[in-house]
Amino acid sequence: MELDRFDRQLLHLVQQDSAQTAERLAEQVPLSPSAIQRRLKKLRENGVILRDTAIVDPAAAGRPTLYLVSLEVETERPELQKPLHQWLAAEECIQQAFYVTGQADYRLIVSAPDTQTFDAIMERLVRDNPHVKRFSTNVALKIIKQSLALPLL
């Protein structure tokens, strides 16, 4: 799907606040509310908008600590990667997981209410995925920016 300037404007706005009504969006994009609804529907149907979600303050939700994990595996064979990818995708505490280049094979962002919970998650990760060689962890001291918004304008 090719995006025109109206699609880009709409995507920019709904990334900031997906709860905006079509009427409110129409005040910012020179289209009618019904045209905006049709475009948003098309963007969802074509997989441009993957889902609508809320950004929750981790501290207010009882998860004040974020862990940034670098994960190394013994081998990157596809038959071993697939179960690991499924495990990472299914684990609720893992907010984001990236297969990356460089010294580590994966980078994870993990949210846990405390270090005991984090340790338990990592123990399960290593136990359930025996080709995981090692991991190292950094604790986020302060969240400076938290966003999944893509710059589109």
C-alpha cells in the first residue's frame, strides 16, 4: 500500500493518540470524518496499523524497573531460532525483542515488578532454550523517551 500525505498525517496523529475521533482528526487533516474513517479502516486492513494500544506508566502500574538484556545463542540455526522466537513472543514480561547484528544475537526489553521476578523469567528462558549461551543485563535508571511512533512527516 502506497501512503499519500493524508495517510501520513493520519498515521502521525493516531500514533500520538489513537483514541481521537474522526471529527477531531478532521480538524487537523483536510478530509471529512467519513473519509478519515475509511482511510483508517484501509490502513488497518492492509496491516499498516497493526493495533491500537495504550502506553502505561511502568511505575504507576507497579513495574518501576526495565531491564535491557543482551542475549547470545550457541548457534543461529533456524530450527533452534523458531522456538526461541515463539518463547520470546509469548512471554508477557518481554515488551520488545530484537534479533540483531553485533556481539549479542538478541536485545530484549523486559518489564518486571522486581529482580526476583526478572531472575525467574531469565531462568525459565535459559532452561526452556538450552542453546542460549549467555545473557547480560542492564537496568534502566531513567526512562528518557518511550515511544513506538515512527516519524512520518
